[in-house]
Amino acid sequence: MSRAVGLLGVKNTALLLADCHPMPIEYTGIDYEIDGLEIKVTMTVKTIYKTGVEVEAMHGASVVALNMYDMLKPIDKGVEIHHIKLVEKKGGKSDFKDRFRKDLKAAVVVCSDTISAGQKEDKAGKAIIKKLEECEVAILDYTIIPDEVDAIQAKVNEYQTQGANMIIFTGGTGLSSRDVTPEALKPLIDREIPGVMEAARNYGQDRTPYSMLSRSIAGVKGETLLMGVPGSTKGAAETMDALFPALLHVFRILKDAKHE
């Protein structure tokens, strides 16, 4: 009976906890360990989704315990429910963080005529920097330049000489005649990585129908990752959320390829 209640508890977490939203549950396991008069309940919940299921697991464990209390109270009025805690969490962005190099350096370049002219404040570049710092990537430099092919290409060469592991350009990925970031980066890229921006556009498309219009680009020049991401604050932030920290795995691939 308690196992059945636990399954219902996991599935209905979003109905009872205000800050939780419904999500697909791939697996729920409920195990018991009996030691004398003590029963230890262990819940295992799995999902393939963009957020974790630790709250669902803890909620399931709590209702399992409460159902046991309800069914045992006619036998023993002194039954107690003790602590509930998260024992282990695997997968997801937090789990990925410790798998990557900690010596990476990035340069962030804002490509905008209006921002470089002082007519507008940059927020997209700062959003990118915030995400990189969360992923323990050092910021080599942060600068603002106009939408010019020569200026963009010069920054690539400058930062690569300085040892930047990645150079991220924000802005210039739209459809206006001044949006030239992809055109500037493509001739410099040795190998394009189409799946990177496909993932970012797919992530954004779930949030706005206009993400498909982005011409964002990613690839490697030697051992340096080059990226051109949207110039809007929301577009830049969502792109970074979609790609990091998992994208840092590219540096392990580049390192292995170099050793070969």
C-alpha cells in the first residue's frame, strides 16, 4: 500500500508544492530497510528533463512514511516519522560542473554600433560573463566593438594569441545588413559545430517563436572555441543556459585529439 501511495506522491508533487511544475517521471523505485522497529525508506526517481526531481523523491518518501504511520497507528500510537533528506543527486548541470577543466579562459566581445557609441548599455555581455563565472571560467577580457567584419576578425586573432580558450561574440547574428558576426567568423573557423547552436535554438524555441531566426554560430579555430550568440540580453542568457556547462566538454575532446 505504501509503495502505491509513494508512486502517487511522486506524480502529484506539482499539485501540492507551489514552486514545482509538472514533469515526466521515467522511473520511481521504493525500497525498505528494516532494522528492528525502524523502517528506512529509500526513494529513487529518474527523469530526462531540464530540472531535477529531488523534491519529487522527497515528497514521495514523506507520503510513504505518512501512509505507514496511518496504517501502523492502530498497533502503536507512538510511531514517529524522523528526518527526510536528499542522499544523492546525479546528472544535470550541477553534476556536470566538476567534470571539466578549471583553467579555461574566455574573452567576451559585444558587437554593437549603438553600445560602442555609448547610446545604450550592454547587458548581454554581462549575462554571458555571469554564466561563465558560474562555470568557473576565467574572464580574460571583455570589450565592446562596432559591427565590423575587420574588427571582429582582429579580436579573434588578438585573443587567440593571448591564449583564450574561447571567444564569445554577442550581437550581429540577426538579419539586418549590419549583422555580420557569422560572416566574420565563418572564414576563421576550421571546423564548425552545427549541433551547438541547433541545441541553443531548440532551447530558445520552447520559450519564444523567434529563436529560429537567429544565425548564431559555433566552431573551433585550432584549439580555440569561437561563438557568435544573440545580442539581446534574453537571447544571450538563454543560449548560455542551454549550452553551459556541457559545452566545456569540447576542450576535453580537443585535448584528446591533440595527444593522438
